[in-house]
Amino acid sequence: MATLGVDGWGIAVERRDSCGVEGTFLDVVLDGHDRPHRDLADIEDIITASDLSVKVKAQSIAVFRRLARAEARAHGTDVSEVRFHEIGAVDSIVDTVGFGLGLELLGVHRLHASQFVVGSGTVRCAHGVLPVPAPATRNVLEEAGVSYRRRPDAGTELLTPTGAALLTELATFSRPELAVELTGVGIGSRELPWPNVVRLELGRPASR
């Protein structure tokens, strides 16, 4: 990750509890300095120049291209004109590359995901207050042709454009039978009336 050549960030990790479920909270910590707005070509150059594997580079770039298409459609512009302006895209770069690198380090050959839950209400971003799912998130889901369900009692965003792009690009939306070997639980930052967690089960196809 250090070979990305993007300065001013670090990773903080701690054990947390969410409504009685214990897991790991991981936060991308930024130094607070202003960062340039980067376009897709800038981000592709950053990833390509790193020492990451060919596979992780290709996956990361594919995710950002998916995000750029969704943003371009949302704003009625060309992909080349999309600016990833949320805090200079540093957190998105770390999230996206870290996701692919994590799968590689765990030796994951196939990734399966359950149906998306998008939440409800509104979300505030650089463009103002937007309905949930945010336009870019909705466009990612529509392009991929995957279904989702709302949770009316959420009153907040449960799926970000980056999260949607990562899983629609890298996962298959099915739940195969697994002989589970390891389970990881990630804790979210937002307090909800239910456990705010994501669970990753690592295993092999169950023998019949």
C-alpha cells in the first residue's frame, strides 16, 4: 500500500462492539490537509505506478472506472471529466486498493455477496443532500443489473458508491454452500438500532 505514493494517510485499527457483536473497526485516517481533485486518469496513474500485483492493479482500476461511469451519468458529463473530489479520493483509493489486496493476501479465488441493502432517507455529500440510494450508487447497481432492498427504518445511507462498485465488480451475488474455515466481522462507524457490521466468511465449497 505504501508504494501508491499517496501521502497524508494512515490506518487505525481497534476492536469495537456494535449492539453486542464484537468486531474490528478500521479507519482511514487523513492528516487534514487539502488535497487535489483527481480525475480517473490521475488515479489510474497512481495505481499503475505502484508495486501492487497485476491482478490487484487491474481490479482496482476496473472499480474506479465503474465509479466514474456512474458519476458521469449522474452529472450528465463524460467519464474523462469526472473529478473524485471527496477528500481528494485518498480514502477511496485506500479502500479500493486495500479491498483487492486483502482478497489476494487471504487467497480468495471467488467472492460471493448477499443482496444489497441501501437504507433510506437522505445523505449529505459534496453535492449537497441527496436521496438514498445516492445517484451514483443507484447507477452502479443499475449498470450491474443487481437487485437491492430498502430498509425504511434506517433513515440513513447503508451502501456507498464505492461499496457498490467494489462488490458489483468483484463479486457474484449468490450464496453457495461453504465449509466455513474463518469468519471476520467489520464494525461500521455509524450507530444504528441493529449491529452495524459486515461479515466475511472464508471457506471452501461444501462437499455433498
